[in-house]
Amino acid sequence: METDDRTSSSGPLRVVVAKPGLDGHDRGAKIVARALRDAGMEVIYTGLHQTPEQIVSTALAEDADAIGLSILSGAHMTLFARVLELLRGAEAEDIVVFGGGIIPAADRGPLLEIGVAQVFTPGATMADIVGWVRTHVGSQPPTQDAGPEARDPRRTSGRNH
């Protein structure tokens, strides 16, 4: 795959890939994580059985640009909503939330309405996902005097930019 030429104002795009809830199948999440990494993004994979609180905490600590959730358990409405609620509570709505899995067509519209930026379903290619992330994440141009915390001074991770 080509490397990613789109970056956040502080370097390569940083994407947290997470498996919330009791779902124990992570092969798809690992494949997506690898595709994003191979495209030049920094990927933080949280592993299985993560709570929404753990996922948001990781995203904040890692200064993530996006969170990608993989949900096959049927709990997508609750889990996406809770992650978005926690991001709002942390004043971190700039973190883009997208996801995929076994999500019925009837639930995709309501997920988009609550703030999920994109929902990928079985059949989406890695090129589709990588292309979407490149286009929709980290697309804010840096400010003219962009310092280390130019993206959002409320979220500082302490990592060197």
C-alpha cells in the first residue's frame, strides 16, 4: 500500500482501533489496524473486551485523531453512543469516530445521526477504509503559528510532537 501523505498538524494520523464489549473476534480489527499502519498512520490497537471508558481514555492519552470501533456483538447502538458521550464529556469531539462490523442497515442511519462519522460493513475493502480515513480524519489545516498543542490545547498528552 502507499504511505499516507495526509497528517494531523502534529505528525502522522493517530488512530485507536478498539474492540468494545464482549465480542471476542478481532481478526477484522487487526486487518484494518494493519492496513492503516501500512498506509503510514500510527495505530494503537487496544485489544479485546475494552469498555468505552478504556477506549476514550486511550484515545485521549494517545492524542488520537480518530477511534475505529469493530463491533460484531450486536451492541453497536449502546457502545457507539457511550463512546461519543464520553468524548463530549471530555470536550474531545474533534476525535472522529468510525466503525464497522455486523451492523444492520436499519441501524446505520441512526448511528450517523448520533455522530458516528462512517459505518463500514462486511464487503468494505481495506482501500475503502484507508481512503475514507485519509479524506475525513485530520483534514483540519494547521493554524498559522501551529505549536505543539495547536490541534486542541484542552487535550495534551505530554508526548513529544
